[in-house]
Amino acid sequence: MLRVALSHDVDRITKSHQFITRTWRSIYSADYRGVLNQIKDLGRSNQYWGFDEVIKIESEFGVKSTFFFLNESLRTNILSPNSWKLSMGRYNIHDRKVVNIIKWLDTNGWEIGVHGSYLSFKNLNLLISEKKTLESIVGHEIIGIRQHYINIADTTWQLQFNAGFKYDSTWGLGEEIGYRENIVKPFSPLNNSFRVIPFAVMDSCFASTPNKWDKLQTIIDQTIENDAILVINWHTNNYSELDFPDYKKNYIKIIETCIKNGAKFYTLKDYYNQILSNGH
């Protein structure tokens, strides 16, 4: 049987500086259609609010997923351009609109997890703070985390466990699809109840993969053979058709492909509980 966990990293909810960066990128690469798309987008900042699309798609298939919400606290450093991308355009986790969607998803059967901020992978205080903040919104324990930018250090899993998390789903590839270091099954890096549940397919990697559908089938077969869990990571802002053409269509087709392979869909929290109840 194919076991599938759909998940979404919530990095951005509105389009802001991307109007400038994407326009410049299109001009630099002589992509005039890209420039035209950004002009069409002017004045529309809510196209990165992908929750409505996700809810509609998943409700039509009768499946639920896990949303990892980011509470970024990194300050912008004028002298460090890398910090601009990380800190600009971020959302406020306490914004009423954000709080409302978190509560709605949680109440209606979707799982809420922490998308650990950029530096939290090596900072216990940040991990504790971000977990408590999200728990104060939903009113119950949060057990899952995925680190922003797939940041992992030798001490990350121990810090996550110390912060009270029960599973992590950061272990995956950022350049291609497939299982990182060929580790397919969930594993216990601390030899206790804490589990790492690898992800195998991320949206941007899938979009750039040649023969992506053949590769996906290979991953599906590998998942079934190992009695593992196929974790899909599709960012909520990537349902914007002008900025991310075919991402929405690909997400729908991935779900359909999994169903054709006899998939059962559960949240990562559900799978964690199954792992513990089965004793492995």
C-alpha cells in the first residue's frame, strides 16, 4: 500500500518585493512574457494566499494535509543581501487573518506544525518560542516541525526534541526529487520516541526535473517497497499561476497519480501516531 502525507510550508502569504525581483529577473533573461505577467499582477498582493486553493483541491479529493507556519524573527541587515530575501515580505503570525486560517484549518482536520525560522535549527530558545506561539493560537500541543530552507545541523534533532517536538520532516533534497542519501523510511536519530519523517518531493525541484512523472513513479515504487511514507512538500504561495505556472496543475496530478497507485492519505501527525502504535 502507498502511504502519502501532503504538506505545505507557509513561507509567504502576500506578494511584495517579488514584483521588483521577478521583473528584474525577467528583464535580465529577456523573458518578455515574464515582464508582462508582472505588469498584469500589479496591484494584486493576495495571489500568494494559497490556502483557498489547497482547501478546495484537497476537499475535492477527500484528503487532509499538514501546514507548517513560519514565525520569522531574523532582522534585515542592509549590508547582507541574503538577509533581505529571508526577512522582507514575511508575515506576522499574530495577524488576525493568519490566526483565523490557522484556527480554521486546525478545527477542520488539517494539521498545524511549526516551520522553524531560518536560525532556529541551532537555537533552542527560538524553537521553544515558536512552538509555544503556535500552540497559543490553536490551544493544544504542536508536535511537528520542518526547518526553513531545510536547515539542519548535527544538534538540530536533539534541540527539537528538547523543545518538545515529536517529529521532524526536514530531511529531504533541495535541488532534486527523491530520497536524501537514499533514506526512505522514518527513523529515530535519538533512539527514543522522536522520529524523522523524510520528504521526497518538493514543488520547485519537481518543476525543474526532466522526466518528472517517470521519476515520481520510481519514487512511489520505492516508497511502497520499503513500506515508507511519501511526503510531498508544496509551498502555499506557489499556487500563483503567473509566478509559478503549472505548479497547481502538477499538485493535482501528483495526488491523482498517487490515488492510481492505491494511496492512503493521512497527516504527518497521524503517521507519527501510527509509527508509535506499531512499535517502529
